[in-house]
Amino acid sequence: MEGQNCEGDVCLIDDAPDLNDSSEEKDSIGANEPPSEHKQSTRQKKEKHTVQSSIVTLHGQQDFDAFISKNSNVIVEFMTTWCCKCQGIEDYYEELSSTSQQQNESVKAAKVVCDKNKQTKKLAALHNVKSYPVFLVFKDGSVANRWDGADVGKLEGAFERLAGGSKGGGGKKKQRGEK
């Protein structure tokens, strides 16, 4: 997006497009489809639908509260459709979530698309989101960790800690693709 103000691994909220959206909140626990704002060719859409996302999209406070109360180990990404940093970490977040589910770990991943509707904007404000992406880690319904930015090392560490693995992930800041 031209004129976007991204610094380091975050995009600042001041650059958000002004969306005068009056859509109603939907009850969508389990709705894993990507936001419709992503412009894709018909072929890309068909390919995208063949693979089910392991990340649950939350559309408002009701979804959020239900998901957090239903699952004891949760990572939630607050993101937008216009944020290049969110898009940059999206595939890796999906990979970590899928791997976690395949290994029968109890870590559940979700995202809030903050420019989707008024409810998601309110949810972001409630959690003091001032840049994107923001990750919140919940353990037994309480916030256990929070960070701003597309930090691969912190994201890996959060999945590992919630799954009962190593205590790492808070150290060296890694970029996507770095081992």
C-alpha cells in the first residue's frame, strides 16, 4: 500500500484505510476461511479453498470470548488486510498452527482481521492494538504474553511453550526463513 508507514516489523495504525463499515457481528467460531477482502483470481480462490486453514478467524467479541474460554492454550494475531508485515508472517503462522495440530498439541491459533467490521475494530481497541500485527498468548483464559510485530522467534517460542516444549523464543529476533 503506497504511503504505508511500516517501521521494523510493525505497521502503524495511523495508516489504516478509513472503513465506514456497518456490518453486523457474525457468530463464526470455526469459520476458517480467509477474509474476502483479499483480491485473488478465480483459480487462486479455488486452490485456496482446497486447503483448510488451521487458524480460526474471529469476527467480534462474542467469537473471541467463546474461543478463549473453550481452549486453554491460544495464540491470537490482530492483523489487517493492508498490513505488509501481517501478510509477511501469515504463511509461517499457518505453518506453525498446522504443525501444532498435526502433532495433537493443545495450542489453538486464531486471528482477528481488525479492518473487517466495527466489531473487530472495537476488539482491537479493547486490547490496546496500536500497530500490526499484535500477538496475544492466552494460557487458561488469561494473557500470558504479548508482543507487537512480525517476530518469528517469539511466535515459535510461544507455540513451543504452550505445547510444553522448550522455554526459548524470547531471545534473538529472527526473520522469516532464518534458522
